[in-house]
Amino acid sequence: MNEHSPVEVIARGVCVVDGHMLLCHGKRSALTYLPGGHIEFRETARQALKREIAEELGRASTAGRFLGCCEHAFLQNGEPHAEINLVFELAIPGLAPGAPVAAAEAWIGFRWQPLNALHEARLEPAPLCDALAGWLQHPGGHIVSGDAWESVT
């Protein structure tokens, strides 16, 4: 039996409006990530994404095309973690760059990042910066990232 935590399965959304992508961040972290969260038992990935957006932003959303999958392993506080990110197009009516995005949960924040400056956003998993542009044009991509996979297996 593996003594490590189970692999987390996460639904993430790519919300692009006027050349900007909506990113989420912990209020105490400089890192950003795509909005979304863990898939719960008896929930599809699209259902999970819509639920998470309602929880995080207090807004209705539409989870669109499946864009790709990112398997990501990393160390957090010295402990190995692994996650599988299922990435979808995401539409959230009423949101647009230039206007503040209010979070419904106190521990997170949201911001718009220009698509041509994703690398500056410290997006995690980092390989998504390069993969997302291709996935938006040709959905169905798959990437594996993180040196920690060796320590997880």
C-alpha cells in the first residue's frame, strides 16, 4: 500500500475574455492557478467546475469543451503531492477584464492576466502556460509535470 496521499482529481476552467485569462490565487501566495477545485464523489468534472465557481465567485458558469489534462506532482512543505487537472473552457457571464472580481471565499482572490503574459503570473502547474494556447486551438492535450512523480511512486 502506498503511504502517500491519494492523487487529487481537480476540474479547472479557462475563462478568456478580451485577451485576458481569469486566474485564482491564495491571498498569502504569489502563485496563481486556474479556477476550479476537487471533484466530489458522484459528480462529473463539469458539474464540479460549475459548483466550484459558484462557491468561489458566487456566480453561475458554463463548463465548455474539454481542453486537456495535466498530471502534476510536487512537494508541498516537504511532502509529495500529486494531482490530475482536467481542464475545460469556462464561461462566467458578467465578468470582464478591467473590473474587480470579488471572491465569495475569504482566503482566495482573482485577477485577470493578459494571455501574452501568462509566464509572469507564476501559474501552476507551470507547463500550462505553454500548453493552454495550443489547447484552446486544438483541444485534447496531455502533459505530465513535476519531478516529484519519482518520489510518489
